[in-house]
Amino acid sequence: MVTDNLERGLQIAQWWANHPVDRARTGQTPNVVIFRQNKACVRFFAPDPAVGARHRALFISMPLINTWTIFDLLPGLSVLEALRRRGVPVYLLDWGRPGPEDKDQTLGDIIDGILARSLRRAHRHAVSMGFAVPGEGLDALGYCVGGSFLSICLSRHPGLARRMALLAAPIDFHASERLSTWASPDTFPLDDIIDNFGNFPKDLMKGSFALLRPTGSVGKYKSLWDRWDSADFPTTWAALEQWNEDNVDFPGEAYREYVRRCYFDNALITGGWVLNGRPVDLSQGTIPALALAADGDHICPPAAAFGLERAWGGPVQTRMLRGGHVGVCVRPTHKSGGLADALLDWISAP
């Protein structure tokens, strides 16, 4: 046993010396940029030519605080690759990396501006390629806060999508357990942070999420040790670690309003939020919706995601997937409950 442990420790040390996290190749699925606004862009993932387009186009709204590559981690662990191989044209909103010059960008700029315009440009492109019907919006998916913002956008701009799915997207923010307890006006110095930093710093964001599971850092290294001999696990571990370390700053004024209205006020449930001079009212959204939750999610627990049932004006279905907030994104087709499988079920439904 001692000899085996020494050998394993030596192997891991040699592997680590080659900087596997820096060398991980995420985001390998081919795509082209069809629209840009400020730092954001819409990436188009064409269906596999050997398959052709077999389904209507799908638009994906990613979160602002991480890079989009969690949906395209590695070959075989990529939702985008799995959808592409099954004939789904995909448009993905990559929010980019805001700089200090973006500190005054508002949530209205993001939701009524960039997100709504990206949906329109994706639809225009899809129609030109024969992937969508004129006058009928795309299917739209939002992940995490990208889903929260998508629900607001589609409740305010009818016709931009024909159906909506949200993945691990908080709607009832006061059901977010420990995170909602921390992000309260009594304990979170929101204005002091934004007034002093401008944008909400990515390192502070990363540290805050790490504290939700204080043993997580130890646990990830233990998993590397325990599963070192598992096929491809070290490669997957390194890619996840690269993505996890690559956080993105959140535009300051947008973050101020997001935390105040969503975490402090829980306004997607209780109301009272006025954005760009118009009330935020999810009951005005009438297209069919699907709320997807992960059974091990500690950032957006199922109760927070399924709050859509109480807030949305149209019919809402719910579905539970296996995994955590991040892990659910890298199980595209594994057995039952894979994300790509769930999305194909939804896309294929009449």
C-alpha cells in the first residue's frame, strides 16, 4: 500500500509539473461569430454536415460570471458537440469579458439591449440558413443567471422565442439556501463593493462561491487522487479546473441592481421591480417553459429553479437532472438524465 501510494504521488507530481490546467483544451467544437456588441458575441455552431439540420435552431443564454466553455468542456463531455451531432443548429451568447470601462453598464442595457438584440440577430441568421421560420422565434435556453435574465427578457419582448427552457436558473432567489442568507442587505456590503471596485471582481466572486462549500477545495484534490487511474479523469479534472479558475468580472451597476432586486427583494416572485421604466413581471411571459434543476445543486437548489412555476404566465413543466450546478453541464448524454438528452427531448416535442 505504501509503495502504491508513493508511486501514485510521483505520477501526479510529474503530471502536475507539465501544467495540465494551463494546457487543457476546452471549447473545441467549431463555431463562427455572427454578431458582436461591445464585448459580447453570438457564436453559431452548425449541425454536423454528415447529419444536417434535423431540428429547429436553439439559442443559449450563458451566465455573465463564467466563460461559455462549460457547455463545451472536452470532446465527449460537450453539450454543444452532442447537440451538433444530432442535427441541432445552436446560437450561443458569449458575454465576453467586461473591463473597467463597462462599470456603468446597467441591467437594462444587458437584458433589453444585448440579450434581446442577440436573439433577433440569431433568428435572422437562422431564417437565412433555413433553420427557423420567419415570424416564429427560436427555442431558447438560459443557464444559471443567464436563464434568470432570459426569463425577464422574454416576458418583456414577446415573439423573440417560441419556447423557453431554464437550466439551474434561480427565480425564487430566497430559496437559494446559504447563498440567499449571505446575499442579504444586513450582511452584504453591496454598495461599498461596487463604489470602490467599479465592476464586481471575479476573484471575489470565485471566493464567495468557494465558501458555500468550504471543503470543496480539499475534495477536488481528493477526487484526483482517488480516481487517478480512471480513464481520462485527470484530463477532465484539469479542464474543469481551468474553467473554474477562469471567472469573469460582472459589470458594476448591473451587478448592483441584480443583487438588490433578485437577492435582497426577491422581485421575480414578489414584484415591484422597474427596469428601464417598465415593470419586471414574469407573469407577462406566456410561451411554454421548462425548468430544469440539478438534484445536487447548492447554488441554485431545485426550489429556486422551480419557482418559475409560480411566477411565469404560461405553462411550465419541471424536470430534475442528476448532478450539481456545474456537473450537470458536463454529463451531456451519460446514461439517463444527461443534459443534451433532456434538451433533445424538449426540442423534439411538438
